[in-house]
Amino acid sequence: MHVNIRPFGILKDWLGASATAVELPEGATVAQLLECLKAKRTVSKPAFELALRGIAISVNAEYATAAQALHDGDEVGLLPPVSGGRNDGPDLSFVSASGGVAATSLCRRPIDSAPLIAAIKRGEDGAVVVFDGIVRNNTRGRQTLYLDYEAYEEMAEKQMRELAVEAARQFRVRQVVMVHRLGRLEVGETSVLIVVASAHRAQAFEACRWLIDTLKKTVPIWKKETFADGSVWAAGEPFPAGLAVELEASHES
């Protein structure tokens, strides 16, 4: 059988930027696929295993375990820890009339926060809490020129919506709007905007904090930072327990 591999973030530097078909025996698991990739490596085995350490795996845009069986035609994403859409993305100025608890989007245009914040407000709201993540001009003393964001888009869209719906349920807020930029961002531009409307401020604050913290750990979006003296993929936070795939270390060189 054949499965299609899609590497993201720094793994593209090791495996190539485009999807690759890999032939496996029927019934092969995710773990066996990773062993196959290690056998096909073009760099030293310890170095390649280091690149795979702490990654998560998706199968058809759903997180998967090492033991999950694969099937012919499956799409397997290789997801390094995330750091943190579709073309221009939808216009979210309609959110106040949508009637839903969640409105989420990936976009490639600059995010205009004012109309989104205004659109979410309703008479029953006692608070609207906003997280506006912006590109700063330095990281650990290095001058930042710009950032590039990429995502496993169909999976990221699904994860963002699930997070927004879960936040509304868990914290009992009325509505959540989340928008994340992709592509190149200049210093001062918004990379992610989260707006939470609620009858009470405490729930709105808690939901907003939970959303950005969880998004940064679980939604497959990666950031490449370009500085005055070079560029690097931003190191991501470890995946939550149960998402990262554990690999046995090798002592070969």
C-alpha cells in the first residue's frame, strides 16, 4: 500500500517541502512508517532521530498514535512542536449575526481587529476580552526582520474550531472568534486574534488565556523567524501528553 507523507516546519528541511508517497506492507502502523523513514534518511541516524523527537503524527488530519494502523491512500502529517488560511479567508464581520458560539479562520490578509471586536458585541455581554498577538522587533536580543507562518491548513482549521467550541462549553462564554495569519508578517502586524464575549469578565479572561495557550501547543501552525543575521524555525512547546509519538533511540551513527 502507499501512504502520502506531508512534513511541516523544520521537518521540511530534512524530508523536502512536498508530499512524498511511501510504500508500506498492508497493515503497517505509524511506528513502522517512522522506521521506514529513518531507513531512507540522507543524514546520520542520530541526527534524523533528533529531528523526529517530540513530534506528533496526524493521519488524515487527525492526531494519531504510534500504534495506529495505516491504510492505502492515507495522508500522514509529520508535525514538529507547533509555534505559534485558506487564501484570503472569510470576512468575519458577520459574526454577531451568525448565531454560533465559534467563528474561526486562517487568513493571509492583515487582520483588522476593530470590526471583529465590534461585531461580536451584544447587549447581554458584560465583557469582551481580546488577545492580540503581534510581531515584535526582536527575539532574545536578535533583530527580527519578519516572520513566516505556515500551517497544515485543513487540520489547523478543524482544531481551531474545536478549541473555540470547547472554550464556549467549558467556560460558559457566549461566543469566541479566532483568526490566525499565514504567510509573511512584518513587525507590528497581528499574527493571531482571539476575541471572547461573555456575560462575566472572569470567564472571558479564563477562556481567552486557555485558548491562546492551547492553540500554541496543539494547532499545527509553525513560525519561521528571519533576523538581521539569519533565520530559524521557532522552537515549539512540547505537545500535551498523548499527542507526541515516542520513538526508541538508536545508537547507530
